[in-house]
Amino acid sequence: MQPLALLLASDAAKIPLSMLVVFVSAKLMAEACERIGQPGLVGEILAGVVIGPSVLGWMAPGDFLSALSELGAMFLLFRVGLEVKSSELLKLGGTATVVACGGVVAPFIMGWGILTLWGAPQLAAVFVGAAMVATSVGITAQVLSTKKLLHLVSTKIILAAAVIDDVLGLLVLAVVSSFAKGKVDLIGLAVTGILAVGFTIVVAKWGTRTMDKIVPQGEKLHVGEAQFAIAISFMFALALLAVYTGVAAIVGAFLAGMALAESTGPRVRDLSHGVTELLVPFFLVGIGLNVDLRALSDPGTVMLAALILGAAVVSKFIGCGLGAWPMGKTDAFRVGVGMIPRGEVGMVVAQMGLAMGVIQQNIYIVVVFMSVATTIIAPPLLKIAFKDAIMPGQSEVEEFRLG
Amino acid sequence: MQPLALLLASDAAKIPLSMLVVFVSAKLMAEACERIGQPGLVGEILAGVVIGPSVLGWMAPGDFLSALSELGAMFLLFRVGLEVKSSELLKLGGTATVVACGGVVAPFIMGWGILTLWGAPQLAAVFVGAAMVATSVGITAQVLSTKKLLHLVSTKIILAAAVIDDVLGLLVLAVVSSFAKGKVDLIGLAVTGILAVGFTIVVAKWGTRTMDKIVPQGEKLHVGEAQFAIAISFMFALALLAVYTGVAAIVGAFLAGMALAESTGPRVRDLSHGVTELLVPFFLVGIGLNVDLRALSDPGTVMLAALILGAAVVSKFIGCGLGAWPMGKTDAFRVGVGMIPRGEVGMVVAQMGLAMGVIQQNIYIVVVFMSVATTIIAPPLLKIAFKDAIMPGQSEVEEFRLG
């Protein structure tokens, strides 16, 4: 080829090339995992590890990919929200709060304890504890929605607890950061807490009623697919508000979906589903891209990583499982497993600690490894925990609608 | 709000904030335009002008937005391709080639002529001529697909001519650039030409047959929505190949859609439609963002801009209309109007000229203005040209399927 075409190509090829590599590798690995009886999304995360810096080095986490990944996570939670009625979630609020608290206290204490015994400075231990707190509901939600299990009580407890968990995680992070800065700003903490809790409760309680009035107005509009346009505008708006009040954008997207659950028809679901199908692989591959196995060459770091990973799994399992104990053994087991995956939040906390100089590079890597590994471990465990609930053809109407 | 929440918010808010501003402003302006009887996409482009540097200054063209815009254009052309059978397009190849050639020669000569009379250097005049050559089929395709007119012969001529046009535009650009570099690389030009023409013909001729065999295999796969995954993987692959052979990524996406037109069912169309609905506003707003009206304050530049805009409209209208003359007056009028919009290709040519130092800043602005203005002028003209073909309820089956 001649220089001009190459010159034009190098820049213009960037986007189709990254889309192709990420999407195709994700789907190939998903297919491979499904064939050996594992959930497809484990394959998509592993695809990220394979094409990432650890193995092939074809891709590195970058602005474009992480933006698509964030959008993918938002649409994923939005679509899950669409299947959940807020009234049902609110009814489970009490149990979910207990589950969430158990899932905050146990991991924090275990993370802090291990790092202290390891001889790390107090502040570093506190940061690792904080990084182990926040559940990444995206992974669990994706597994349960693919298996059409969103209608189960245990699923709803997991979703509600994960939302509350995010608010609690924010507060823990706020406290820990003010420790690191050496001054505890009590008023600031109170404002953060009130804003985050207030936002969540207001949307969960009055969101559905409001959207029931607004969405039907879409029929009076002249633009095409007006209901879809209203729905996703609302999603972006709540994601933004969530960020401003301090919780994660995906929590806002989930609440938006939930508020719309009763007012939107199958058309909006189908269209959102298309976006989700395109973007979720970017979310999953993005998780895998972040892990750099080469960093785990030092035996001490490997040992710490294994310990922290074990603690991350056990602490959520026990902390959340105990909270759900009154519901019976099966549901307690399901909830305990469903809360295991950590995700981007843990990585963000670790990154903040690194930027503040509170934790060292090797501890940062351990936290990232823990976040990725818990998301890979959880889906097969979920499959076991929900085995009795997965019946072939059990929800054919939904199957037809969600495809 | 306290510093921590703000610190976390500033970065995390970036994506939901830009999504919200772009999407909502596009839809609001689209609604306003539809209410005064204008096509919605004119409103979406104007939304880009309003929130862009010219008026409010809320947004500037950036990496994230331009990536979404490029993806949006690809999905738009992909979806249009899905509605077009390649066998029908190939039958019209002769007429389309004549139309495309007329639409290359006339604008090039007029652009070059005006700049020469204006006293610009020869090379600058040649570059402006080249920038006026390439039709942006996206705008026309969006208007005609919204109005369900993709089945008309004139629409198919426009689509086929726009694809050929893109290949010719590439060759003109290659010739012009080698002039600018002072040496004409004949072998390189020949290779570019053969690759681009070969790629287009091979996909148009054998793509459908190949995909008819591959897509049904999707049913044997274990991953969810396998046909959709195959379809968009194929789209990204052809977009990439298109870029490597020298034509635009969107031409590859269009050819991919066309190859899949006969093998994919309504499910793949619905899911792609969701992605298109989300991303097309970014494509349209992105066009508007590029125009900076403040640059048009110098009377000389305004005058030149008006002249070039007039020439851009008249030259395509006459050049392409004459090519379609044998089909009758109505179709010739439709084809002439349908080929008017220029888009990103014109801007890329102008940018190359600017980077090479061949054209000055004011001429660059004139070309960008011409590209944006032709895309805004064309849709209302299209509405007039296709008035007789738009009958209410004319294609209710399609309406149901495409929503």
C-alpha cells in the first residue's frame, strides 16, 4: 500500500480496529466458556486479560475503551433496573440493609487485619479495608439476568443490598480519606451521607410514580422513538445526579431503570437491549484489561494477593450470608455468593490511595487483582447457588421479550 | 458539597454529563424542527451548533464525542445497508456510476474555478475542489430511512452513487496530495484504485452469498444473541478492511449491512436500531459542533463561503441530476438533491490541506462551513423532492418492524 492510504488508515482504523478486537475476542472466549459449562461473562473478562498487557499486549486500558466500558456498565444496570419494581425492592429494604452492613463490616475488618499483621502502615491497612467494601453489582446482575432469575427474592435482596452497599462504601471512603488528609471534616461527612441516602430513597420511593406520569406523554412527541429517548435521557440525568450526590453513576442508572420499570413497554427494552449487547463486552473486557499478571512475580506479593482474595471471598460470603440468614439457608447462601464480586469501585479506592502516597505499588496491584479475581470467581459460584432455580423454559414469556 | 465528593464527581461526571447534554439538546431541537415541519436531524445538527463553540460553548469537539460520532455514522450506514439488497444495487450500477462521475467532475471544476478567480494559489484551489467532491450519504440515508423510502429506485441510485463517489473521492484526494507533495506516484495511485474498487465490488457481489451461509450457523452457538454478535463483528471487520483499502469506514459498514440484508431477521434489526437511536445524535451533533460561526466575521470570508456553498449545492444537483436524467425528471431531481450533503470527508480533506500548509485558515473554515451547511440544506429539499412518495401508512409492515 502507498503512504497516503497508510497515513489515512492509521488514524481512521483506530476505532473499528479496537471495536473489532475487543468485541470479537470477548465473544469467542464467551463461546468457549459456555461450551465448558461456565458463564460467558467469565470468558469476556478473561478475554480482557488475554488481549491486555499480561499476555498478548494488543490492548491497554485507554480513554476510549474505558468510556465505552463505563457506558456499558450504565446500560447494564439500567436494563436490570427495568426488570425490578421499586415497590418490591423497598419491601425488602430492612433485610437488605442488614445484609449490606454485614458486607461492609466483615471485609473492612479482615482487609485491615491482614494488612496490619503483614506489617503495613495503619493508613495503608485502612485503605485496603475500604477497597474491599464495595460490591460490584454489575457482574451478579448480568449473570442473574442472563439466567432470567431477576424475579427471585434473593436476587432482589442482592440488588438492594448492593445499592445500599455503594452508599455505605462512599461513606467509608470519605472517612478514610479524611483520616489520610489528617483532618476529619464532620460536617462534610454528614452532608455526603445525607445527600447520598436522600437521593437513593427519593428516587426509589417517588421515581416510579413520576415516570408513570411523564413517559406516556412521549406519545404526543413528534420525534421517532420518543419513549426510548425519554428513558435514556432520564438514565443519563440520574447517573449524573448520582455522581454529584456522591454515589456511583451505575447506581443512578439502576434507579432510573427501576423508576421506568412500570411505565415502559417492550420496545424500549428491546432497544436498550441492543445497546447493552454492544457495550457490555467493553465493560467486561475493561475489567480484564486492568489486571497485569506480570506484576505478580514477587512471591511475597503473590502470597498477599492470595490471602486478600481469600478474605474478600470469605468476608462477603459470611458477612452478607449472616445478614440474610433469617430467610433460610438457601437464600442466605445465594445472597452471600451474589455479593462477592468487587469491581471498579475497589480499583478507584486503591488508585486514590496510590495517588495520595498512602499505599505502595505492590499493594495497589494486590487490590486490583482481588477486584478482578472476585468477579471471575463469582459467576461459577452463582451458577451452583442458583442451580435449583434455573429451570429450562421456566419463563418463556420473558425469554421471548428479552430474547 | 464537600471537596471529596466534588473531586470524585468532576472526573466521574464527565461521561454522563456529555451524554446528557448532547443527547437531550439533540432531541429537544429535533422535536422543535419536527413541529415546524422540518426533518428532525436538521435540529440535531443545529443543536451541535448551539451547544458548540459558536453560541453557548458548552461542548467542543473532543476524542470521546468524535469516537461516538464515528460509531454512530457506522451504525447508521449499517442499518441502511440492512434494508438494501445488493442484487438490486448492482443492477443500478451503470446509472449510479454515471451519477457519481457527474457528481465528482462538476463540484471539482466549480470549486477549483471559484478559488482560482478569487486569486487563491493553484494548489489551494485544487484542494478546495477535492473537498467538494465526496457526498456524505449518512444524512440522505437517515432522512430517507426515517421516511421509509429506502425501497425507491432513486434512493438506491443515491446510495450506490454515494459509495462509488467515495471511491472516486479517494482517488481525487490521492492525486491532489501527490501534486502537493510535488511527485506523482503512479504505481501507488494504481494500487489504491484497484484495492478500493476491488474491495467494493467483491463485497457487493459475493458478500450476500457468503453471509447467507455463515449467519444461520449462529443458531449453533451458545452465547446469547449470537446472530447480532456475528452481524456487528462482520460490520467492524468490513469497516476496518474498508479503511485499509482506502475507502471510508462507513462505506464498509454499509456494505456489511447490505451483505447481511437477506440473512438476518427482525431481532438483529431491532437491536441494531437501539444502538443507532443512541449514537446517531452524536454523529449529527458532532457535525454541528465543528462549525464556528465566529470565524465568519470577515466580510471577504463570508462572501467566499456563500459562493462556495452555492457552488456545492448547484454542482452536485446538476452533475448528479444530469447523470440520472434518463430515468425521468422526478428521479433526476431526487438524485440531484440527495447527493448534495457533504460531510466529514470534506472536512478531512480540508484538514489535510491545512496541515500540509496548502490552504489557509480562512479557506479551511469556508470548507467546513460548506460541509455543515449542505447537510442542513439537503433534508428540507429532500422532503420536497420526495413529497409524492411519502404517503401516510404506505409501508405499515416496515413501520411495525422498524418502529
